[in-house]
Amino acid sequence: MDEFFLAAVKEAEIGISEGGIPIGSVLVHNGKILGRGHNKRVQKGSVILHGEMDALENAGRLPASVYKECVLYTTLSPCPMCSGTILLYGIPKVVIGEHKTFLGAEKHLQENGVEVVVLDDQRCKDLMDQFIAEKPELWNEDIGV
Amino acid sequence: MDEFFLAAVKEAEIGISEGGIPIGSVLVHNGKILGRGHNKRVQKGSVILHGEMDALENAGRLPASVYKECVLYTTLSPCPMCSGTILLYGIPKVVIGEHKTFLGAEKHLQENGVEVVVLDDQRCKDLMDQFIAEKPELWNEDIGV
């Protein structure tokens, strides 16, 4: 199993252990993790810190040339916000744990030239299933429903 | 002049006075400002706090039903990240100061049913012209160029 994907899953697990939403992400450049993150809606009362956004924020300010060589790993299909951010910074590749729980803006990413890989990972689905069964309203809030 | 748009311009002016990027935004619901914000790339070293994102973050966690009755005011055409966030939360209307300096994902917003109003405001253009003339590299960083 890809060590970077495992790092994203680890972030999701940290999220659920904190009482938060179990979605994790890491930004990788040339075999090195530049930023790790997980959804912080509960922990920080944030409406913009989805897992992917938290990873990008934790990676800090980077030259455009670096983003264009990065891969973003995320445990769940990226929503319109996170997908828009991937497009803003020109990140060329996204590796996604699963898109059964929630199908984000993958088509929009692909139409704009982003390579999208979906792993269909059971662990990611189990984390979301457990979370949504326990806190359906929190999940709906996170995806604007 | 619309008081809400003026509040967004005021945020942009605060931004430039702080040495930051002069883009401001406010989120309005039923005639009341729920959140004000301006770009915080410089002030907080943030890669996700564009003006619109800062306004939404400062508005805090809201029910989906509230977003769906909101208008987002912004001094500059919303980039793919901010546009994706508008779509995530189902904000139905965006009022934009200008889109000459930078044309964001307005078409994507419109294709997804968002009402887009562009004011072509000279003050907003002047703020951006002054800023870009002084700090072109910072501006490019903010839009992933």
C-alpha cells in the first residue's frame, strides 16, 4: 500500500479520534510529504478546512512550480471547494480513497486536465460509514446539504 | 452604492493597509452581514484565505438553508477555489466588483445556476492595479501562476 495514501488514512483516523469528520489528506512533492491535514469543522469550527484544504494550508505558501509537480492524496472524493483549489494551484494528480460515500467534482477535475485515481479503499468507506451512522447531520453540514 | 458592496471594498482597503492583497468580501443574509473578510495570504501565511473564504470562515458554521438565501459580495471575480466553495454551499448569488484584473470561474458558476452580477467598479480596479504594480510576484502566487 502506498505510504502517502496510508498517511492520508492516518489523518482521517486522527480526525475521528478527535470527534471530527474522518477525511484526511496529504500533499506530496517528489516523494516527500509537504503537508498533512484532516477535516477541522468540529475541531476549529471551520467551514473551509476540509481535509484537502487543511493539508494545503499546512504545506504553507509554495511557488506555483511546486504545486504543478505535486500529487494530492485524499481519503474521499474532493468536493467542489477542494476541487476548485486543486485547479487554482494546478495540482496535476489526485489520488482518492473512495467515491462511493460521496462523489465530488471528479468530472470537473478531469475536464480540466487533472489525473484522477480512485482506489476504492474499504477502510476509507468504513470510516465514513461509521461516522455518518453516528452523526448524519454533521456530515450533511459539511457537504452543504 | 450598495452598503454591502461598500463593506467588501472596505475589507479590501483594510487588506492593502496591512500590506496584504486588496480583495475583500462579505456574506449577506436577509439584509444582514454574517461575515466579513479579506485576503490573508500575507497576514496569516495562508494559501486558502482568499477574501471570499475569509468572509465565509468568519461567518462560521451555518445551516445549509441559510447559505441558500445568501448573497456573497466580493471585490474581484472569484477564483476556482472560491467559486467551488460557493457551489459547495449553494450560495445562489454573487456580486463582483470587477473582473478586468482577473476573470475567475464565473462561467462555471453560471453553468451551475449561480446568479453573477459584475459591477465594473473603478475603485476595485484601482486597488488591484496599485497592488499588482507594487507586488506582481505576490499576486501571481495568489492565483497559482
